[in-house]
Amino acid sequence: MAPVFFKDNKGNFGDEINKIIFKELPSALNKRVIGIGTILGSEISNNKKLIVFGSGVRNPLDIKLENLDVRFVRGPLSSSVCNGAKFISDPAYLLNIFLKNIDQSHKKYNLSLIPHYSTINNAFWLTICRLLKINFIDPTQPVKEVVQEIVYSKKTICGAMHAAIISDLYNTPWIRLRMNLSMSETPFISEFKWLDWLGSIDRTNFYINIGLESKRISGFKGLLYKSLTSLEILTRLISQKKSNNYQLSNEQKKRKIIKRLIKEYEKLKREK
């Protein structure tokens, strides 16, 4: 059995990380874990005997904790609406313990871009990246492939938050690509989750802002809108290529986070 997490038909490497990190847990325990993801809300809260292991809050106005065993949440914002529950950071920081045979010997790409999975068909990403000589990483590909491409990169531009987290884990400087993701989450949810994670690692919300809304429109209007979105992204990225706004968490802070996550994971493994 897999832990409780959001699943999309297209695939989303950030959510799929759950299967790798929690696979060592006994089956009966595994299916009770709410792991990586912005998933805490009324539907989850009403399920009994579920264990919250580093999840983030999706809707701060619709949280009920009565039936949940909260070990820790993702960050300070989730903590503030979960009655001051302990926070550490995102459990994805455990990934390099479980994901083997990642080549870290060299870098292939000066810069890579990983969009949010929900925007994959809403811009001409490959064309943009080819024009700017940026490596494109598809977030719907298997976890190991995405991670390896991130590790091969000197820097990353991340529409997907877990692309930034994995970049941070493997010491690849990153910057956020902010878009209006109305098809998968509201702007409020998107900001809440990013600020929640950034608060856990004491980092600032630097980003490249794309003003146009990411949405699906069919026919000629859809093609026109996709073209306009792509043009705005292209324009923003041209100026970003020479920017110094890429960041990493403090190494000592990161080591402390990973140490605390390992401690919680080992404690969870010992349970029946």
C-alpha cells in the first residue's frame, strides 16, 4: 500500500517521491501516513487514524485535527493553523537516503527549467528552452530521471516547489518561477505552500513572476493565449539568465533538518 498523497493522471514527480521514501514502512502503517504534499484539509482531517508526517496545509480555513496523529507539519505557516504543531520541513529532504545511483560527478547543464506539472501544456516550454539554451526538465517523468537532471544542472528555475526542494537537497542553486496555477490550486494556496516551506529553511521568496494566468483554452484562442504566455516567459527568462538571485539553504540548517527528519522516520518505522 502507498501512503496518502495527491495523485494526478499525468504524473507529478513531487508527489511520487512519497512512494520511494515510505516504501520501507510496513504495509499497515504505510497506508496510514499522510506524507509529502500540500494536502491537509477537511477531507483528510475527517479520516481516522491517519499519521501526518510533514504534510502542508492546503486550506487554512478548513482544518480539523481531531482525528489526526500529527507528528510534524511542513513549515511555520502550517504549524500556525494546526494549533502550533511541531514543524521541521518537507520530508522530501530524505530522498537522497533512499534514491540510489544518482551520478553527482559532473554538471551537464548551465541552467535547467522545471515547470509546474499543471502548466506542462500551457506554454511552448521546449521552444523557449531551446531558444535560450536552457535544459528543459519534464516534471511528469519518473522521479529518478527528474532528480538526475536536476543534479546535472548548475542552476535551476523551478515552477514546481519540489523541484526547488530537490535542487536545495543536492546543492543546486534555484529560483522560483511563479505562475497563476488556477487549474490546480489558487494563488493563495500556491503562496501559502511556498512561504510555508521557505519559512522552514529561513529563506526569502525570490521569484520570476509570470503575470498571465495558466489556463486551458481550445482552438485558435488557446493557441494565441499559449503563445502570449510563452512570450512573457521568454522575456522574463532572458533577463534572469544573468541574475544572481538563485539561492540555497544554509548547509548547517539543512543538516539539522535532515537529522530531525531521520529521527522521526526511524521512530515511525519502529511502530506496529
